[in-house]
Amino acid sequence: MLERVRPVAWTCACRATVYELCQGGGRAFIRKIVQLDGGPVVHETPCWSIGSAQSVWADLLSGGAR
């Protein structure tokens, strides 16, 4: 993963599963945070170009991503 990243978009933290679009160094990935009783479980996609990650992000928000 990238050393320095920042979330640039995210879904509502009121849900059990939160998604973040993270960028850094000209690359991007999507982070999935599942909030469980024992603490959060974090999953991250591989790094993509920013354009590709934004496309997947749009698909995710519209229900078109799996």
C-alpha cells in the first residue's frame, strides 16, 4: 500500500460497513471498514490509477460494483 494516503470520499459512518476512497502519490484504492462488536475489520483493494478508482467508486455507490 501507499505510505501517505488520505480519504477523499466516504460513506456514512452510521452504517455497519463504511467505504472510503483513499488517494496518495497519484494512486488510489478503496477501503472497506466493517464495524463489529470486537472492533473494526479493514479490507483494502489493490492500488489503481485515480481515474480507475473513481470509476469503481461510482459503481460502488450506484450499486453496480461487486
